[in-house]
Amino acid sequence: MSEQLVVVWTSGDPEVAKTMVFMYTLNAKKQGWFDEVTFVVWGPSARLLAGEAELRDQVDAMLEAGVVVEACRRCAEEYDVASELESMGIDVRYMGSPLSAYLKEGRRVLTF
């Protein structure tokens, strides 16, 4: 059975993103702490990501390392950033059902 981690990032705080959430998520994949790592951008984090070049660069690094990056479509549309997130290679979709499925599958879920 593979070790699967889902990191749900909802915070609009750039310091939290830079000093914890992004660092841990990328290293969870690169260091092999988990076989599969999924990063979910949800809520105010969508707006923050669209506006911060440094964070966009870190998402590129996550994608290159094999992290699956997803974003909540409803939130992205609310903040008018859906097309920008999609252009970054992020799978922008309604996340209620996928997150519920992740929980039912027994994936480990961290929320920030």
C-alpha cells in the first residue's frame, strides 16, 4: 500500500506558505516521505498564489518533482484567478467530491 499525503492549503498568509507549507510539501515528495503527494489550493490561498511570483516558482518546483497540484474551481472563480492557475499547470476543479474521496481512501490529509 502506498503512502499518500494530501496537503490542503487555505491560508492567505504568505509567511506561512513560504516557511512551512510549501517547504514541507515539496520535501515530502523529493525526500520520499510519501509515495504520492497532492497539494490542494483552496480559499484565500488561490488569490495569494496568483499574486506572488515566488510562490508560483515554488509550485513549478512541486510540479517538476511530481507533486499533483489541484485548486478549488469555486474559490478560483470567486477570486477571478482560475485561468491564471490553469496556465500554471494546476488542475482547477470543484474539490468537495475529490477531497471526500481522498478521506474515504484513507489518505493522510494536512490542512494549513
